[in-house]
Amino acid sequence: MRSVFIKTYGCQMNERDSEAVAAQLVAKGYTLAPSEAAADVILLNTCSVRDFAEQKAIGKMQNIAADVRKNRPDVVLGFMGCMAQSRGQELIDRLPDVDLVLGTQKFHHAADYLDEILAGHRDKIVDVAAEQGSEATIREHLLNGNAQKSVTAFVSIMQGCNQYCTFCIVPYTRGEERSRSIADIVAECRQLVSQGVKEITLLGQIVTSYGKRGFGRAELPLGQDAQQRVPTTKKTSFVQLLDAVHEIDGLERIRFTAPHPKGYGDDLIEAYARLPKLVESAHLPVQSGSDRVLKLMHRGYTRDRFLGIVKKLRRAKPDIGITTDIIVGFPGEIEDDFEQTLSLAREVQFDNAYIFKYSQRRDTPAAGMPDQVPLKIREDRNHRLLETVNEIGKRKYHAFVGRRTQILVEGPSKKNPARMTGRTRCNKIVVFEGAERHRGQLMDVKITRAGSFTLYGDPAIVNL
Ligand code: SAM
């Protein structure tokens, strides 16, 4: 029996693609190797969002190739995902030990291509072409290899991006936006729930653009119940999808990522108040607090509009957890722009923020913009913003101490498997002294302590 090891770089979309490829290979009789040292096939699922991520994957493949080719010449090596898509054949020219380069619309061909290579029918395969309908091919799940029940699952609702932010390579690596149908997504969610999943995260590059292109408007009539509870017909396809997923019996929680701030219309804000399964959590990538920089980035909103969305969300759900992505050192960003980002972070009081030093990406408009910011300044701003974000995060996490909160228990803690972890509705990890039997339960815990972006719950008052 052949074994495969997949290493994933980058975002949750990549994690989900890797899971689907792994599930596809398991269905074809492969086993999942615990490390690359034991695998017959080694695949790196790559990220192109920053140069650092690309260099890491290339360096990793160089090391693997040097090691494997000496001792185990028959091992198949492959790149897949975003960097595979953007670099294609160039990767094999640079690393001749690589056998397979699989683009972002080709994940579902992984097993067939590997069969051909392993059988010796083909030597090298590079497939990075566009493929119609590929958005509906990321559907197989592993659910922890079926050994233990997985409580949460990611469901890919669309592929691609049409936003063309000037810094971002994603529209070039993931192609045009294409959405799956509501019926197809709901069927996948139902299947997951029937297997014990309690929480589903709907995934896409910009989920708030769901259904705008591809299949047009939502085509599935909503259930009677949903229609009665929804007074307005002016709903985006994304909110119609939320309504449809919300109808699934046995599903406890719905999350989604990533939305675009400009997609936060009143119908979506209203959905938070209206749909009890939609949890109080929003990842709202702001990128900058300066209107001048937001315009250069082609983000399509102003600082004021962003603050207005946050205000409305907090009015609808006062306990909502709000996280964000911020880029520091975008071309032309001066100290005053950066100070506006700092002040926005303070004003919003994000629960957490992912901070990125701007990275020049090939073929993106920002790569050719004047006034690229020197690395030293980008590092300094990164450090200063991180300090601010951590300080705010610490305060926000400490505010939970003494409160009772509901968690969904996901499984043993990664850091200390003797403990269990759960997640609050507002997306905070809670570690507590639980047992395997708690997995999948919704329970109230009292928060006793706060660490760095982690909460600790008191087992004494866990509802058993
Ligand atoms: N689709 C989401 C959106 O547009 O809001 C996020 C996708 S992206 C994979 C995740 C984050 O990476 C972005 O929100 C941005 O902060 C960061 N990012 C993207 N391109 C970047 C670049 N060239 N340099 C630094 N950070 C970048």
C-alpha cells in the first residue's frame, strides 16, 4: 500500500484543499504517512501570498529532494496549489527532482496523475490549466481520518477572486470567482452533520461575493420555515446560503471566512441577529487605517465605512469577536498613514489581528508602485503594531475571566493532550481539564484565567 504525506502552507483554503486531496488518495487506497521520511509520495501545498511563503516551500522541497533522491529514488515529489499555479513548469526547471506540479483548479486529478507517474506511464506532469466546474470538486472530507469524530469542518463554497486588490496575487493564482450552487453546498453540509459535525465554516477568498458570478442568483428555494422568518427579499446570495445552511437539523454553529468589509450589507448584519446558529465572530480584513492607502490598495471602502460596519455589528451582537488582517509598509505608506492604522486598531479594539509586512508579488500593480517601503521600516511598523494588538488582545481576553461562556469541545489540546480544548462562539480557544467523552458537546464553562490568546476554563463547574 502506498503512503502520502502532504505539507500545507498558507490559509484555511489551502488546508481544505489538502484535506480534499488526502481524502481522494485515501479513497484510492493510499495511507497517510506521519512524516515525509515514511512517505512514497510527498506533496507540498503551497502559498504565494508573500515571498516568504514561496521561499519556505522551495527550500523545503530542496531539502526533501536532496535527502530522498539519495536513499529512496522512487519517491514521487509534487508541488500543488498557488505557487504551483503561478510558477508551473518553472518549478521543474529549477528543481528537476520534482515530478508533479498541480494547479489550483486541478486538485481532483491528483490521484490519477500520481497513478500515472507511479506506474511509469508518465515521467513529469505539469497541469495548471483552467478547468470549468473545478469550484465544485473540493468536496471530500477526511474527518480526522475517521479514527476519531471530527466536530468541525470546512466547506469550500467558491473558488477564485475578482477583487484585484493591488497587493494581492490571489486573482492570478486562483482565477475568476466561481461559486458552487446552494443545493450542492447544503448537501455536503448535511452529509457532514450526519457524520457528527456540529460546526461548519464556509470558506472562500471573499465569501461575501458568493453567487455574484458563476451560477447567478441563488437557485434553491428556501424552506418554508426560513421564508416565514425572513421579512426581506433583498438578500444577497451569501445570506441566502446562510439561511439554507441554517436550516440543517443537528448543525449547531456556522462560521465563515473570509468576508470583504464592503460585503457587509445590512442583510448580513441582520443575519447575525436573526440566525442563532451564526456565531458572534467576524474576521474583517481591514488592511490599513488610512483612506489614502486603502485607495491605493483598491479596497473599495473608507476608514469611516469600516468603523460604521463594526459599530453596526456590535449593535446587533455586543459580544461579537472581531479579528482582522493588516498590511504594514504598503508602497507609499508614510508614518502618518501608519499612525492611522495604529489609531484604527485602538479604536476598533480587535480581539486579534494578523499583521503582514508588505511583500512585492509579481504581476500585481503594487509591485510596480513608486515609494516601496524599506524592509527596516516595515519591520519596525510590524513590531509597533504587534505590540498594540497584543496589548489590546490581552485586555480583551482578561475581560473573560470570571464569565461563564458556551464552548463547543473540539478535542485534546495540541500543546497538552491531557487537556481538552473547545471554542467559544466568538472564536476563542478555551483549554480545560475534560475528557474524550466531552468531544462534540456544547457546554458552559467558567473562565478562570487568560493566557496569550487562550482562555482556561474551570472543570469544576463544567456541566456534565
Ligand atoms: N481574501 C481575503 C481578503 O481579501 O480579505 C484574504 C486573503 S489573503 C490570502 C490573506 C491576507 O494576506 C490578506 O488579508 C492580506 O492581509 C495578506 N496579504 C495579501 N497579499 C499580501 C502581500 N502582497 N503582502 C503582504 N501581505 C499580503
